Amino acid sequence: MKTVVCPFCGFGCRLLVDEKSMRAKPYPGQPNRGKLCPKGLYSLEFVRSQGRLKRPLKRVGSAMVPISWGVAVEEIANKLLEIRELYGPDAVAFLSSSKISNEENYLLQKIARLFGTNNIDNCARLCHEASVHALKLAVGTGAQTNPYEDLENFNAVLIWGYNPAETHPVVMNYVLRAKRRGAKVIVVDVRETRTMAFADYKLIIKPGTDIVLANAMANVITGEELYDEEFVRSRTSGFSEVRMAVMKYTPEYAETVTGIPAETIREVARAFALAGSGAIMWGMGLTQHVSGVENVLAVINLALLLGYIGEKGGLYPMRGQNNVQGAAYMGALSEFLPGYVPLTDERFRKRVASLWGVDDLPTERGLYLTELWDAIERSDLKALYIVGENPAVSEADFTRVRRALRKLDLLVVQDVFMTRTARYAHYVLPASAFCEKEGSYMNSERRIQWSHKVCEPYADSKPDWEILAMLGRALGLPGFNYTRVEEITVEYFRLFPELEERSVDELKNGEGIFLPRKRLHTWEFATPDGKARFMAVERISPWEEPSEEFPLILTTVRLINHYNTGEMTLRSPSLVKLMGEPKVMINEKDAKRLGITDGDWVDIETRRGRIRMRAKVGGVPEGLVAIPFHFKANRITSPALNKAGTPEFKFSACRVKKMKAP
Ligand SMILES: Nc1nc2c(c(=O)[nH]1)N[C@H]1C(S)=C(S)[C@@H](COP(=O)(O)OP(=O)(O)OC[C@H]3O[C@@H](n4cnc5c(=O)[nH]c(N)nc54)[C@H](O)[C@@H]3O)O[C@H]1N2
Ligand SMILES: Nc1nc2c(c(=O)[nH]1)N[C@H]1C(S)=C(S)[C@@H](COP(=O)(O)OP(=O)(O)OC[C@H]3O[C@@H](n4cnc5c(=O)[nH]c(N)nc54)[C@H](O)[C@@H]3O)O[C@H]1N2
Ligand code: SF4
Ligand SMILES: [Mo]
């Protein structure tokens, strides 16, 4: 039996895998304590599926022909160098993957920066980057503050724009244990979710009005003097601005905007404040809006008012992908060096440069993932190297993404499957799957865990770190002569003072290592003056308002047995058996008005285009339609970006029409 990290969500369960039968069962220790959801349980199935990429492929005309690893890497490197020679290093961009290990993310951002560009990003941009920006501003570190185990000790859990019963099923065990101890569970969502089945308070909010609700709760907490005066005085700044700003957000006003009764807002604000300790957990319902950063700031203000930090509470931006937290800590983001250190921090930047054997590194922030497509259209960007990312499906308004991908001089896709994105590639490189390689991953609570190799790489595939080491050498970059993955682990350990005394053996054999430590901000915040910053925020309207032509609001959501763009889940027979057909949810009244009954085929249309699926009547309030984002939703979603570069996946204006069956 070997321990392996689950390749799906950011909760970061560990699996015990029997090497002979290749069956997984849950690891009894931290963090999943003997539990798994179906995706983890059946995660080995996609590894053995027929669709795996077997060998490197090169586009010749309209055909993809097999070539050797040596030729593929040599040709790709030469083409990248040629483009750099002609147009400069910023004509090339690298997309890293929150599916690959820390070591692999570390290598790809090292390649990008040594190549001369900060055009390095990952799908965190589509996900929790607004949380990172807000947390950086307010508390100084862009990550979850407390471990999962703390959830059980708090007296209240506020779950906001987040549906863990489907998206992080195992974390629900922690929430439920808290509830059994008497903790109040409050859930805020635009529709009745599975998570609400466990809630003491279910708040159904109008889409995109979360700031108004959070400010109204702050209005009650300040107005009724329920805040923690000592904490506010000694550990924060900016309180008076926030108190002033929320004065006009009375519960009565908030009721008219959010649709939640004023009395309920009061009751919930009081219950949360009087609990004495509490966690706030949030997800894509907050971040995937043009107001994403401000949404998160408004919610963080509540924790700061009540002193729900350290022993008394925690901020839980529950991370999406299994290694999205690690990708960030390893520096696979266009505006941060490893450890979320800004590019402008000269001391740290020079330290990284000297570790890599050069004088300095580029200092201008690179392109965000969501800015690449316009840069390609403008002919500023000529080459894109994508590792484990499927933007032709996962990006908003993907028609323009697909158009841009076609225009590139060089597109390389390194993946385990021939993805929708790989179809546009000039070169496709077969990566080994998670259980075919060794490496470390970091989960949402910032626990670094080792994942062991349980089987040999499929066909002629190679672990991503080996491919990237070959690429680094072919590009003539210094320091890519790795022979074992552990050499990369030791190298990234050197960037973090907290890891200096730790060893790879400890990581391999124990319950993981928290970076930088288990609980953040217990005594001091990571801001320059050590204090948390209240940030007053005002309501921000969605980019696109419903109109006569497009009268309904469209949001996109997740289902428990589907995963993101489906490349992995659709290749798992057991999961395919469990998953239902994704359907558009529409309210009974809207359905009746439009002559739609349960199971009918409908067209959902926005200003970007149209998709067709079956309707499921019920489950959403009047005026809202919700579609599972998996597969095709992004043909029609809004590409408007927030300050952190995340699209407004959760709000488009749309219309729905009944169709004859296709
Ligand atoms: N089964 C499964 N699990 C997954 C994934 C998956 O694809 N499938 N993906 C993983 C990834 S990458 C991520 S990022 C996480 C995401 O995990 P979640 O954040 O839980 O995922 P979503 O379903 O996208 O969005 C959460 C909720 O936001 C609500 N919402 C929409 N608009 C608003 C709004 O304006 N205000 C409020 N308050 N709520 C709103 C939606 O109704 C939805 O219930 O899940 C991870 N886990
Ligand atoms: N409408 C709408 N769109 C959304 C969202 C939404 O809520 N609504 N959510 C957004 C969010 S939060 C996210 S995170 C993104 C996700 O967007 P993506 O990251 O593009 O989606 P995934 O399907 O997770 O793609 C991961 C890819 O990694 C590959 N892979 C798996 N393991 C390995 C490996 O070991 N090596 C390599 N090289 N490749 C590997 C898989 O085959 C797959 O192609 O989608 C975003 N898009
Ligand atoms: S909860 Fe997440 S990490 Fe755990 S088994 Fe399910 S998908 Fe994997
Ligand atoms: Mo995500």
C-alpha cells in the first residue's frame, strides 16, 4: 500500500493504493480521516483509460504524427528561442497546471522567468485569485488561515457562495461535527443547494448582491455594538471608515437589494456575532464576479469585526484544484514570485535569481491567463506552452479563445489526454498521470503532502518534471540537470525559511508539513504594520444587466460526480455510471411562462451564443437559471474580468426558449 494524493479537488484527501489491484481506499489519517468522495475512490480509472496519450505528436498539415521525445523537445525549444529572438521573451507565455506537483509548477515558473518573462499563470486565475488579492490586502497572506481541524471547534460556520456538499464533500464531515457540537451553520447562496440541507439558516440571495448583505451584517454588528472592541483596537486599522461606510446599508435597504428579509439579516448577524467564534468558508459564488475582490473584502470585514481569527476563527477560501495552492506557493502566477512575494521585492527576487545562477529576473507583471487571448489577437503573443489546463473549455466565452489558439505560431499542450485544447496544438506531449510519478502537493489548508508512485508511466509518457527538465536544458537555461524529483523538492525548500530545517524524508513519511505554519495571523498579521486592514467596499453592479431581450440571469455551478472540463471524470466508467446528464435548472414560474416542462430540450442564449440542453424545472428562484459549467457552458458566459483577472462566470443575461428535441 502506498499513499497518493487525490488528483481532483483542493481538499487534498490521501488515498491508500494497492499496487497489485490498483484499487484505492481512504487514508485513515489527516486530512481525510478515513473518508473519500466517489471521485477519489475511482480516481485510478482514468489512468487506465483508452484515451491516454501514448507518445509525442507533431502537427503535419491536418494530421498529428508521432515523433520521438528528443526531436519534439529540440524542435519546441528552437521555435521558442526563434520567437524570443524575433519578438522578445514576452511574445511567449506558459500556462502551468494546478493538477501537477509543486516540483513541476516550480520548474515551469523557473523556465518562464529564466527565459525572460513573467507570462506564467495557472487556473487559479479563473478561480480564487480574487480571494488571494483580497486576503493580501486585508491580512497580508493570500491563503486559508486555519487547518480543517479547527472547523470542529468553532461555534458558527458561515458558508458563502460555496457548495461543499458537491464540491468538497469530505470537508462536510468537519462542518457536521461542529454542528453536532452545537455550532450554527449559515449558508448564503443564490439557490437551494445540497449544502443547505445541513444549515440552520438558509439565505437565498439575489445574484451579485453579496456586498450589500455583508455590509448590512456589518451594519447590525457595529450598530448593536456586537463587535470585538479589543481586537478591533489592537489588531486592525481602518475600522472607522468601514463603520461609516456600512451605515447606509441598513437591513431594510439590504432587503430591497438582496431579497433577504431585514429581520433575517439581523437574526443571522446576531447569531454569528454572539457565537463567540466562527469560520467563514467561501467559494466561486463570491470570486467569479466583476466585484470578486470587493465581495471577499466585505466578508473578511465580518471576521475582523468579530476577531474571528487564530484561535477564535478562520478564513477558508476553499481551494479548487488538488494543487492550486501549491502552484501559487511555487510562483506559477504572473504577479507573484514563490510564496506570493511581489515581483517588486528586490531582495527576495535577487535571492531567487542567485539560487538559479543569474543576476536578476523580470520585474513587470506578466499576462493573466484571461488576458492571453486578446494579446494573441493583437499579435503581441506568438507562442503558448500549456501544461494540464483546458482553456478551450474552461475559459469564459470560449469561442474567442479557440479563435486565438488557431492564430498562434506555436502551441504546445502537455497533458495526459488529447484534450479539446490539444486539438489546436502544433505539438502534444504525453504526461504521466499522478500515480505514475513522485512529488509533493499542497492542499487548501496549506499542508504539503507527498504522493508516491504506484505504477509505471503509461506507454511512452513521462512525468511532467522530466519533460520540463528536458525543455529547460534544450533552452540552454542554467540548473536543469535534475535526475530525481527530490532534488527539485530540496531546491524549493530553500526558498522558504520555514522549510529550511525540514527534510524530504519527513515529508514522505509523516502527515505532511504546513507552509508557512498551521495557523496564520495568531499574533500578528502579515501586513507591513502587523495589523489587519478593514477595507470599506460599496456595491458593484454586474457587468451585464438583464434586459428585455435577455431577461433572465444565468449562473454556472458544479455537480458532485462531474469535474471541471470532464477530461478525467468522463474517462472513469464508475463515475460515468453515477453521473446524471447535466441539465439547466429553471424556476417553475419561468418554465410555465415559457411553456417548458421537466425534461424538455431548451436553448439558452446570451450575447455570446447559444447552447442546447434539457431542462430541470425547480431548484432555482424566479429569474435565475443555473447550468452545470462542465463541458459547454462557456460558449455563452460573460468574459468581463474583475481586478484579479477572474471572469464573471456567475452572472450573464440570458433568454431561454423551448426547442424540439435535436
Ligand atoms: N464535484 C466537483 N467538485 C469540485 C469541482 C468540480 O468541478 N466538481 N471543481 C473544483 C474547483 S476547481 C473549485 S474552484 C471548487 C468550487 O467549489 P464551489 O465554489 O462550491 O463551486 P460552484 O458550484 O462553482 O459555486 C458555488 C456556489 O456559488 C453559488 N452562486 C452563484 N452566484 C452567486 C452569487 O452571486 N452569490 C452567492 N452567494 N452565491 C452564488 C452557486 O449557486 C453555487 O452553489 O470545486 C472543486 N471541487
Ligand atoms: N462557466 C464556468 N467556467 C469555469 C468555472 C465556473 O465555475 N463556471 N470555474 C473555473 C475554475 S474555478 C477552474 S479551476 C477552471 C478549471 O479549468 P481547467 O484547469 O482548464 O480544467 P480541468 O478540467 O481541471 O483541466 C485540467 C487538465 O489537466 C490535465 N491533467 C490531469 N493530470 C495531469 C498531469 O499530471 N499532468 C498534466 N500535464 N496534465 C494533467 C487533465 O487531463 C485536464 O486536461 O474552470 C473555470 N471555468
Ligand atoms: S473530497 Fe476532493 S480530495 Fe477528497 S476524494 Fe473527493 S475529490 Fe478527492
Ligand atoms: Mo477552481
